[in-house]
Amino acid sequence: MDAERILNRRLRRRIADQGETPVLDPVGWLIGRALPRRSMCPDLRCDDGHRMDTGADCEACLLLHSDRRALRHRAAVKVAARLGISAKSQLPRRDVEAEMRHQWERLGWIKAAEQERDAEVRRAREEAQARRKAELQAQEEARLERPCQECGRARAAGLCGVCADARRVEELVAEAVDIEVAAWGDPEVDGLERFAEQAGARVRAEVEQSRRRGLEQGAFEETVSLMGKLAAELAVAEVQRRALGHLAWTDEARAEAESAYAAQMRRRYLFDTRAEAEEAAREAGRAARWRTAEYLLRTRLGTLRAQRAQGRDERVRSPYSLQADRVRAQLGTSRADMPTPASNDRGVKCDGMGGQPAAVFTEDPYIAGAARARAALAAVRG
């Protein structure tokens, strides 16, 4: 905004309004009359009924003027009704002014009553908030005063950090078993219990190793338990990676990879060379393979846990759920060490069923899967 222009116009208006009266004290006149805003408008951008930023008429002032005209009209109607004459005729000014003053006082009392009611509502709301805050604080203090349910430590909020970490480790061990069973989830396959048992033992071994390292370094008990929980989380992530590596070589994943490869090759006209199209198709096949592996693992885990929650009869329960229960029972008494992963003739680490590679491959997974699929189709046709 042009502050100099706005100030110049305001001073000119003030001098014009003053008329022929001389300015005897320029400083006092500037401070008292020329510079202050005379408008009662709530909008600070208003200057004598005009917007300082746009120069247009102030809308807030127009609303105030409309309210005043409406108030004057109501006062005139009441005076005319009391005198028994028309409101358009000449009314006594003294009566109209008195009625307007009465209306202003009435509006003032109404506004004061509204402000008082608002203040009461605000005080009641603040009191309710204070009571609620005090109740929550009391509940929190009572919760903090409760001893630990496991070890009985005082002021542990029901469960101390060490016991909470230990409980979380047990949950992670159970999760590792579920993932292992869901990935290789046929109970008739030889070695399935061994794989699931190794998953739980692997997690526990990582936890114990991390705890031992913390004790050797002189860490506090809480720090040692936290280190064990973090090690368990990392071990479960490794089990999940191996499970996805196994599921990526199932028939479903192979079929999805081949379909994605074929669909991408049908769009080879979008690429400059055939080599680029084949590379994009192989990438699409790999992505489809891993998406299918993630879907299979998620679906199998959901089925296993849902059937366990329903508590179905053992004869109609899913083999995944039955095998998970048996493995958990064995894990309570067995603490076998994690075996060294075997290797196939290609030098690839094989942690899954049948010597299948896990999540790290030394060759293109699509090419290897396509070769096995062609060999199986040739055997069927033969």
C-alpha cells in the first residue's frame, strides 16, 4: 500500500472538515485530530469509510449504516403507531430520538446479556476441562503406581520395560514360526517341523547373542532387554525374507511372472530396440513374481491366524494351523542351534525346501523358472 498517499489524503480530509478554524498547535492537531482513525469500523483497513488497500467503499461500514437505518426505521414506526399517524409523515424529532435511544439501550442490554451467557458457558467449559484433566491425571498416576504383572516391580504401570521386551520377544518367535509354517505349509513334507523349529531357534539365538553382548559391555538390564527385542525384530525380518524367497518360486508366482513378461512383450513397440523391450519385460516379470510371493504369504498367514482364532475342531482345521501348534509345542523343549545353509551346484545359498534359493539369486529368476516350466511341459506332452 502507498502509505504516503493514504496519509496525504487523510490530512486533506481533516483540514477540509475543520473548515476555516486555524491550527494553533500543529503537533497537538496531528496527534489528536489528524492522524487517529475516526471510524468505528472493526476493519482496520478502513479509513473514513474507504478501504486503504483498494480505495473502494468499506463493506463493514455499509453494514453498520444499514443497521442504523433499520434502527431509525423501527423507531419511526413505533413513534408513528403511538401517535396514530403514518410513518411517512413528519414525525417529532424529539420522540424519534428518544425511541432510538431506548432501542440502543435495549440492544446494549441484550448484547451484555449475551456476553454474560457466553462467559458462563466459557467458565463451565473450562471447569469441565479442568475436571477431566484432573481425572485423567489421577488415572495416569494410579496406572503408574501399579506393580509389574510379571516380576512384581513397584511403580511399573502394570508391566515393566524388561518384561514387556521379553513378552514382545515371545510374540516375535511365534510370528517367525507362523511365517515359516505358512511358507512351507504342507505338514506332509519331510523336514517341515525342522524348518519351523529352526526359525524359532534362530530368533532365540539372535536374542541371546545380543543380550550376551550387552551384558559383556556392562549395559543396564533395560538396555539388554531392548537389545534383545531389536535383535528379534531383525531375525523375524530375515525369516520373512527367506519365506518370500521360497514363495517366489512357486507355481503361482512363476505363472504371474510369465504372464507379466508376455504382457510387457506385447508392448515392445514402445521401445527403440528389442533388447530394451526384453529388459523391461524381465523387470516386469520379477516384480510380478515378488508381488505374488507377498500376496501368498499374507494370505496364508491370514488363513492360519483366522482358523486358530476360531478354535475349530482339529479334524477340520487347516494343516498350517495344526503344524504351527505342533511346532510351538516342540519349541518349548527344544533349543537346537541354527544349521549352516546348504548350497546347490550353482553356489547359491539354499535355505528353503528342496534346495530352492532364498531371496538372493545369482541368475535371472525368470529364465530359471521358464526353463523348469518348459521341462515340465515337455515331460507331460511326452
